[in-house]
Amino acid sequence: MKNIAILCSGGDVSGMNAALKRFVDYAFDQGMRPFFVENGYEGLIDNKISAAAYSDVAGIISIGGTKIRTSRSERFKESSYRQIALENLREHGITGLVVLGGDGSFKGMQKLSEECNDIGFIGIPSTIDNDIAGTQYCLGVDTALNAIRVAIDSIRDTASSFGRAFVIEVMGRECGYLALVSALTSGAEMCLIPEVPYNLEVYKEEFLEEKEQGRSYFIAIVSEALKNTEQIVQWFEEEIAIESRMTVLGHIQRGGIPTVHDRLMAFHFVTTAIDALREGIKSTVVCYDDGMFLCKDIKDVAFKKYMIDEDLLALGKEFESPQHKQV
Ligand code: ADP
């Protein structure tokens, strides 16, 4: 019987628990023995590896975060600790490891795979930032977008009641995906992200005209990547002459009940990963590309820059040169 293990590394996302459930269920179904590694790469070094049972995943599908915990590990960046991690996997007879994580975790996984020939490694893109090259979807993104949507909808209520501008900072590290999709789908008046050029003078002209016509409030979505949220609040106060408030959504974007979409995506990602391990892959990442789940070489994923797709950027053009909206 083949022993396979799973761990979560880097930032947690909603949908990881659904992935753990599918991992255990499908491994047994395929005649494999599933193992959990607790606490990410730290746990791999500390030998926190144990056999998983159906009872470990009962009732966790609807819970955000990850039951087996996650971590960031400085030690794992050193080869000597990775050697210990490999020995621990061998001690449990593990021949395949699934890593739920982001770009950094995959770089670590790549290092591990270069240092051994007897274990297969497969990554599942898991980050709310949706910033991994080679895949159009990362686990957790839909739940994060819905959390942001709920927050913006609530803020709109108070913004309209008080006649204020609200500047809402959205996560995404260097990537504007979350901010752009949130701005589009919540009908925000302004969206500032690194990928779309913007001109505050153009916004000013538009907003003053709209104010003149009766607009009493504004919703602005700003990507954390730009590091200018406070400046934009000030800009609204000074240039648009409207009382303004800042909301930094922060970690509420990471947690919460996983959406149906994330649960289903978790199932597909894990199924593809286990199938690939059964077939004996060495080092790949499961990617979602044009409606299909494919295994791609890790070098085409972890070491490439992610670009927001052209169709989405085309929708985002409205924020590059905002059109005057009749109010
Ligand atoms: P994410 O996977 O969400 O991008 P991080 O970038 O924090 O999160 O990476 C998670 C972990 O992956 C790090 O704490 C470290 O243990 C490991 N890692 C990241 N980059 C490397 C690297 N170049 N070499 C070895 N391990 C790495």
C-alpha cells in the first residue's frame, strides 16, 4: 500500500479543510494510506507526521482555516533541515507529499524535490491573492471575494446614509486581482491596483462633476500593494471635499465558511493530485486552466510572474479612465 501525506504551508485559506477531507476519502478509495503533517514545513522537520483516519475529517468541510495548521519556516530554507524533513517522510514510508500553499511554499517544495529521488511532490495552489502563474484559480479566492463583497455591501449602506467616501484596502500582496474583481462586482466608483494605470486628476474631474449632479458618496477599492490607502483618504477630503473614512479589511478576508465553489475546487485539486502521485510524478503543481485540472512543471509555476488575464483587465479599463455616470 502506498503511503501519501499532505501539509498546509504559508497563508491559510478557506477550503483547506475540504481538501483534507477529500485527501483522506480519496486516498482510502484508491487503496492508499493517508498521513497528515501538522504545522507545515515546521512539522515536517519536527516529525509531526501521523496516519489520518476518516474520523479526523468528519465535520470539517464547512470550517475555514486548516485543521492540521500551517506555518512559515525559516529552518526549512536550510538544506540541513530539509534533509531531516526527508528522513522523517522516509521513516513513515511516505512516497508522495501534497503541499497546499502559495508561491513560496512551492519554491520550498522544489528544493526538497531536487534533493531526493524517492518521493513525489505535488502542489495545490492555495492563496487568496490568486497570484500564482500557470493557474487561473487558487483555492480560497472565492471565499475571500465573498467576504470582501459582504464587507463592501455593508460599508455602502453607511457611506450612502452619511454621504461619505470610503476607501477600502484589500489584500493581494503585489497582485490587484482581489481588488479589481471586488471593485467590479460591488459597483465601486474607484479601483486602484498596480496592473491598471490611473490618473487622480481624471478621477477628480469625474467625481466633482458627479457630485455636482447629486452623488453623495463614493466607494474606492485600493490594493494593499500600492501602499497609498491613507493618501487616497486625504485626497478625497482635500480634492473632492467630502468626509472620508478608511477601512482596512485585513485578515477577515482569509477566514470564514468556505463557499461551495472552494469546496468543489478543493475536491478537484486533490483528486488530480492523488491521481498524479499514483502515476509516479516527481515534482509538479495542479493548475486550473481553461476549465481543466492539469499538472504543470513546478518551474512553470513557482518561478514565473503571475499576470491578471487580459479579459479581466479589459473590464478594469473603466477604472483607468472612469466614465461620467449620470446620477
Ligand atoms: P506562501 O506559500 O503562501 O507564498 P511563504 O512565501 O511565506 O508563503 O512561504 C512559505 C514557506 O515556504 C516559507 O516559510 C519557507 O519555509 C518555504 N519557502 C519559501 N521560499 C523558499 C525558498 N526559496 N527555499 C526554501 N523554502 C522556501
